[in-house]
Amino acid sequence: MTLIPKVREWLESQDFPLEMRAANAFRSAGFEVRQSKFYVDPETGKSREIDVEATDPDFRGIVNIRFIVECKGGKRPWVLLCSADTIRNYNRFFAFVVSNKLARHTLIDHANSVQELKALFTRIPWLDKDGLVGYSLRQAHSDKDTAYEAAISVAKACKTFLRESDDKNRLEVLEFAFPVIVVEGPLIRCWLAEDGDLQFEETNAGEFLFASDFGACIRVITADHLLV
């Protein structure tokens, strides 16, 4: 075996090809993309890396919308443990996205009634979180908590980038950061039915509330769905 085939075999066993494809999917959708973006972990003071940062261009400089993406390769299935009660009585605007105060207040100002809130849900489907929402993500057939590591990574990156932006902009810009985990393996939604039986459903995308000190939902999407 020559050098290049050996390197190809090694590379294809890592997450790098998935990261490249995810970045290309965002570029094709018109986003400005940075790969292997580094930031300083506020807890440890050490540099951490996020796989993909995709920013929606806004030449007016009023709204900054970015997707913080962690990619996880491998063929093992991923399981979203869900419940209809996950975000019952939970602030929808916190669950929706990681945002600065100005962005949250702007959204809230457009939802002063039930009718206005429903209209906002129609324009921004990710705001509507009725039904089954995940409370945990797990990788099947694995003793390593890879899902938690990915969630911590996107959560810290979102909070750090917004804090840095707030320091620079002094809340003058509406900041939104959407945490996303792209998985190569199948994604399965699991929940407990009223009769006590476990229900399973394969899906292309879902989300789970990463409570901890984060408080927002993290979107999980399969690579096949993202790359369509």
C-alpha cells in the first residue's frame, strides 16, 4: 500500500471528511464558513476547537446569526430520549437559541399575545417546540459519553462567542448562536408511550434541551439530511 492510500484510509476513519462535507453544505446555502475555529474555554483558560462555524452574512451589521457545529462520524446509531414534558413551562426563547439580551427582547416584543406568538412560530419553526423534545442524547452500543462531549463543546463555544461579541458590540447587535451536532450514523427518537411501552422512530433531525447551565436546545441532524 502506497503512502496516499494509507493516509486516505486513516482520514476516512476520522471525523474530518464529515466536517468538510458539513462545511460545504453551509457554504452552498450561502453562509460564511470557518472550519476548526478556536476559542478560549472560560473555565479552564485553555484553547478549544469547534468543527464548523457558519455565519449568515448581514452587510448591515445589525443581526449576527451563526451556527456552531460539532461533527461526529461513525456508523453507530444515536438515540434521542424524548418526552412531551421536556420544556413544559420552560421559557421558549431560552430553549430556542443562545442569544444576547437585545436579541431576546426583540423576539419577545414581537410576541405580546398568543396570536403573535403563533405567527412567530410560523415564521420561525424552530421556536415551536410542542410535542416530543429530547432531554438527552446517547450513542448506542458505546460506553463512552460522546454525545455529552459534543454537547459541552457546542454549548461552551456558543456562550463564549456571544460573550466576546457582547464585549465588542455593547449589545448593539442582535446575536443568535444555534448549537448543532451533525451525526453520520442513524438518529432514533425514543419515548415512553401512555401504556408504558417504549416507542422508537428513526428520524433525520431532532433536538434536546441541554439544561445544565446552558439552557438551550441543541439541534441534532444526520449527515444525509444535511447534505441533501
